Amino acid sequence: MKITHNKIGQTLDLTDAGKADKVSDQKNLKNTKNVDNLENLVGATRVAVSPQAQEAKRIKELALAAPDVDMEKVAKFRSLIDAGQYKVDAKAVADRMVDDHLETKN
């Protein structure tokens, strides 16, 4: 049975174990050569990080530095919501959102 792997473009004969081993040995040799080439380039390689990636890193650091969740407060509000006693003042929330938006524009 012959199988053609389109990415590499080589044909493998799976019924003949000797050929499959030979192909495997050739791949291992190529991988070894690539590793040797990479080891030679390690000192000369430079990476430029985009401003977006730098910003993402900064955001991640800020998120990880945030204080832990106050589980007592979460439990309190969860019980109020479950009991139907937590009421949200939609006007106050909307006013606060507008105020925060205006503050960030300045």
C-alpha cells in the first residue's frame, strides 16, 4: 500500500518495513542538521516585539497583580440575587458609565 504525504511530497511503501525505516532515518538526520544550524544561530538571533504584543504583556501583568476575589462579598451578593433582594439602579449604573467614559476621554 502506498501513501503519498502531500506536504512532503514523498511516497511511503508501508508494506516494506525496510523502506519506512530508511525514510525515518533520513528524517532524523535532517532534524539533527536543523538543530545544529539553530545552535549556531542562537547568539545572532534578534526578536522585535510589536507594540501590540508589549501592550498585551503589560495588561497580563496588571491582571495578574490584581487582588484576589473577595469570596465573602461574592457569597453575600449571590445570596441576595438568589433571594431576589438585590436591586440594581439602572439610572445610577448608566450615569456612572457615562461619567467614566467622559473621564477617560480627557
